[in-house]
Amino acid sequence: MHQDDILLDVQDLRTYFRTELGPLRAVDGVSFTVRKGETLGLVGESGCGKSVTAKSIMQILPKSQAEIVGGSIIYYPEKGEPIDIAVLDPQGPEMRNIRGNEIAMIFQEPMTSLNPVYTIGQQIMEAVQLHQKVDRKTAREIAIEMLERVGIPAPHERVDQYPHEFSGGMRQRAMIAMALSCNPRLLIADEPTTALDVTVEAQIINLLLDLQETYRTSIMMITHDLDVIGDMADRVIVMYAGWVVESGMAKDIFYTPTHPYTQGLMRSNPRIGETKRLIPIRGSVPSLKSLPKGWCYFAPRCDMVQDICAKEEPPVVEVADGHFVKCWRAC
Ligand SMILES: Nc1ncnc2c1ncn2[C@@H]1O[C@H](COP(=O)(O)OP(=O)(O)O)[C@@H](O)[C@H]1O
Ligand SMILES: [Mg+2]
């Protein structure tokens, strides 16, 4: 892979929460890259550290509770030197510039980024004017154009409506419009379709794919839903209990899943699973407080567990070109 293809390079990222019982290792040594123009899927059950990974990249962690304690998040700007986001002041000018102009994020619940007391138009205009030196009239025109681009009908009228006047799917579109109004090079989408019904979900996924084709935006698609990953991702990262347990091209993950956890995810998926009967993975994601260091965190749920899995942390093995698995079985 050519260095010039990389947009974001996350290495050994550790983000811990402070708790009374000691540090909770929500993200515990995560490494991956995002390449220009690609869709990277981040998948794993709820509680695996997907959102904390995204919030670390955006530096929007709850300040008094969570901290990046190690690793690096190197961002490669269009011009100039690479920047390590992990050491930037979350409130400083450099980070604000990255958050506004380079990397944008959309969430499962659009109301976390939309303010109920302002019209949709006012909010997009504010985002536009924060980053571009344009007058109000131009900002309004841009807002209408953005609403049109994300498929909101009658944007001239919709622009003056409040978030509560939009349906869930329309709100999600408005949030995408807001995120894209500053032309980000990376869009992080954290479960953007989880709250929507299937038809609307498909529309939003198509919208994201269209926008990506037009703008060559890289997308980091976070979801617990393998179907969404299958529809969108070029490459896939599988997370479990704060670790990346498997990563590779989407075809590697879907056709030759190698980590027992990934295999379990596939078997428990209604559309992808080959058997008619779905086989859920037994047990559940461990409480991070109870994880013994030096174990494979998946061992208690794993059908293929060996003695060594409870003695030493598994190594990361490249089982095929660009296909990595963190498991003793892969050695
Ligand atoms: N504010 C918080 N305080 C303490 N622990 C948290 C907080 N937010 C998340 N966590 C913990 O961090 C871990 C990862 O959470 P998260 O990244 O939100 O998971 P995911 O997005 O994969 O569902 C979970 O174990 C969760 O309980
Ligand atoms: Mg989450």
C-alpha cells in the first residue's frame, strides 16, 4: 500500500474510562488505517468499543471520565505535515479545525447533533459560516443546495422547518447534509441507520454511497449489523471487548471469517448465515472490569478455546495478504 493512500492511521490506541474499580479499558490497543475514498466497516456487538474509538478520533470523549492513555491517531491533511490527533487539545484550534473541516461524524440519534430550537436551515447555515467566509444569503443557498443533495423534497420550504417537523429518516438526511456542508475528507457514521426502518435504512445507505462517489469522501461505517457492512464496506474491522480481533477486505471477512468471534457473528446473522437455524454466540460481551489481563477476552465464549488462551494474549497473525486475525488458532 502506498503511503499517499492513507488518510488516517490509528496505532495501538488505548482509551480508558476512570472508574472506582480502576481503569476500564474500552479501547485497548486498537490499530487500523483508513484509506482515501474507501468505506471501512467497523463491526462488533454492542459494548465492544466502536463508539469510543470514533469519539477518540473526534476528541469528543466525556472529558472528566475518559482519556486517551496511549497510541497515536495520525491524520494526513491534504497539504502539510501529518498531525497526531491523540495529543491535540480537544478544545484547541487545531482540533476544532479538524472536526469542522476534515473529519465529520453522524450519530444514531440525529437529535444529538440537531438543536430542537433552531430551524434545520439555521443549523446548516451556522455550520457553513463557521468554515467558509460567505454572507447569510449565500449560506442559505448552500443550505438549500445541501438539503436537495441529500434528497430532501421541497428544500426551499423544508429549510425553514424545525427538526421535530422532520421524520426520523429526514432528520438523518439533514444531519448528513450538515456533516457534509464543510466538505469533510472523512465521514464517521456511528450506527446511522440503527434507529430507522429497513426501507429508510436502504435509502440512507444509498445516499451515503452516492455522496461518496461524488465527493470521494472516506467513510468509516460503524454498525453491529453485518448486512449494512456487506452493502457498504471495502474493508472490515471486527472489534471485540476493546480489541480488533480480525480485519481484512470485506470478502475475506465474509467468505473466510477466521476468528471464532467473526465466525460466530456470521452464524448468528439471518441473511448471511448458511444454516437455516440461527446460532447465537453463547454468553455475552464481558464486563470490561472483569477481564483478566493476559487472556484472550473471547476465550470464555469460544468453542475452540485452548489452554494457552487463558495464559497469554493472542498475537495478531496475517493469515492472507492484508487479512489479520488475533487468535492462537491462526498461528
Ligand atoms: N461514559 C462511560 N463511562 C464508563 N464506561 C463507558 C462510558 N461509555 C462507554 N463506556 C464503556 O466503554 C465500552 C465501549 O463502549 P462503546 O464504545 O460505546 O461500545 P459500542 O459503541 O461498541 O457499543 C463499554 O464497555 C461501555 O460500557
Ligand atoms: Mg456505539
